[in-house]
Amino acid sequence: AQSVSQHNHHVILSEAASLELGCNYSYGGTVNLFWYVQYPGQHLQLLLKYFSGDPLVKGIKGFEAEFIKSKFSFNLRKPSVQWSDTAEYFCAVNTINTGGFKTIFGAGTRLFVKA
Amino acid sequence: DTEVTQTPKHLVMGMTNKKSLKCEQHMGHRAMYWYKQKAKKPPELMFVYSYEKLSINESVPSRFSPECPNSSLLNLHLHALQPEDSALYLCASSQEGLGSGSRYEQFFGPGTRLTVL
């Protein structure tokens, strides 16, 4: 079955610490990969995405992610987090199927950054 | 305008009621989606419309009935729901919905919080 795993459900960091959130998916076909973020009181929005080309992609607010095809992974990184990065982060995978594609979300990681 | 709007924000309904959720976007997107999100869980895909045609139905019970009257509007008709259907219902849209459209990000609305008594 197609699935997306996020390894950390809750992460607490101090400001200026580095962040890495893991994401692995299970699907043998073509995928397109996304990280979405939900800030407190706001709706889901795109952080970054990968569909082809350079496997290291950069997104908004200093976030980046690396697609490693052999490991079925798409980990999110930020060298130095800020208090304003406190949010829930979802990895999502679009798997191409007959008739279109399906979007599968990981369980999410709640990040709390201490000021 | 990069906004997806959803109405109502909150809805409380009994198990015998009929109600509808509404979603609207004016970005010219040709794909629209309904998701269900329970507390502390990720969004789960329910339906996908591509070019106003239903392309994906994730085995959703028939008490949920989607409708796409035009490319900007998406409705979800609710009838005879159960208490376990209480959740946040999210609408999203993206530029395309067919295979090649999988590379496009989805724009999400704020959701309708549904409570079934």
C-alpha cells in the first residue's frame, strides 16, 4: 500500500538550532513530493516541492529538502530555526494513478521553537 | 487572488439533516479536492475533480456526495451522517488534476469544522 512516514511527531528546538525532519514514502512508481506547513491559526500552505531536476530544492523562509530516490526519502532541513517556524509540517506525495493522481500526507510533525 | 474560500466555517448537524459545504476559487485552477482531517491526523483525500469531472473517489461512503457545478465551485452534500464523520473538511485546488498535474501544489482553504450530533 502507498504510504508516507514522518519519523518525528513532535520536535522541540531552541532558536538557532538546526532542523531536519524525515520523510519516507512507499511507492514504486512516479512521485512528486511536497512539504506543506500549517502555522498556528492558518491553513495549509506550500513550503517547497520537487518533481524533477536538482534533487536539492529550496523553499520559502530558508527551508530546503533533498530527494534521495534510492532511499525513497525527502527530508526537510533548515540550518537555523526561528521562533516563527513553530508550526506543523506535513510531507505529501502525489502518486500517479489511472485517471489522475492521489495525494497522500504523512502524519505531520509538530515543531515548537523556544525563543 | 490566491485564495480558496470555504463556507460555512462551522457546521453542527443532526444525523437526519441534509447540509452542504461550499468551496470556491478564482485562480483558474482546473482541479479541486475534498479532504477530511480528524484531530491530530493528516488530511485524507476524499474526492478529486479534474475539469469538473470526478476523477478520484477514495471509497467514500455515499452519505457524502460531491458536486462540481463549474470550474470555480465545489460542493460537498451531506446526508445521514454519523458522529464519527465529525472532522475538519478541507477543500483545495491546483492548476491541473490529471497525471501531469501531479507536479502542481495544492492551495488549501481554511476548512469547515463539522460536528455531527
